[in-house]
Amino acid sequence: MKEFLYKYKTGLIIALICIIGTISYRIWNKSKNNITPLKINFSVSGEIKGAENLRIYIEAPSDRGLISVADTLISASGSFKLEGNIPSIGYYLLRVGENPQNVIP
């Protein structure tokens, strides 16, 4: 038995590493696939004249600044539809474009 282990030591180590790697990958991949996307719990749609091809954002103010909740591109006709997940009732801001002065509280 000692002679067998000594003779095939490198091969056994490689096989053991492959087995451990395969098991680790399967566990990691399974846990990665169990992440469920957040359920959509709000929808805002409308039309804004003069804001064609700009982005519209819903943001939540916090002590670390504004946190983006959802955003979408306003179409060439000015219409948009925003959907997303808001964790709780609170104060949210609607912003059109990149300029922070374009905030609608």
C-alpha cells in the first residue's frame, strides 16, 4: 500500500484537488442561482415634453447622499415607464437628466 501511494502520490494529489474543486464550484454555483430578483412593487409612467432621450431617475435621500432606486431612458416621443422595488414607504425624488437641479420632490 505504501508503495502504491508513493508511486502515484502526484496523481492522487491532482485527483483530490480536482474533486475538491468540483465540489466547491457546484456549491458556489448552486448558492449563486438561489438569488431571487426583487419583486417589482412600483410603476411610474408618463410623458415629459422637451425631455426626449434623457434618463429619468427615482432616488432616495440618505445620510450618504442620494441612492438610485430605478432609472430608465425617456423615449424619443417623451414617454417613459419606470418599474422597480422600493423597500419601504419613504421620501423619494424624481430627477430628469443628469443635472441635480432637475429634481422633483
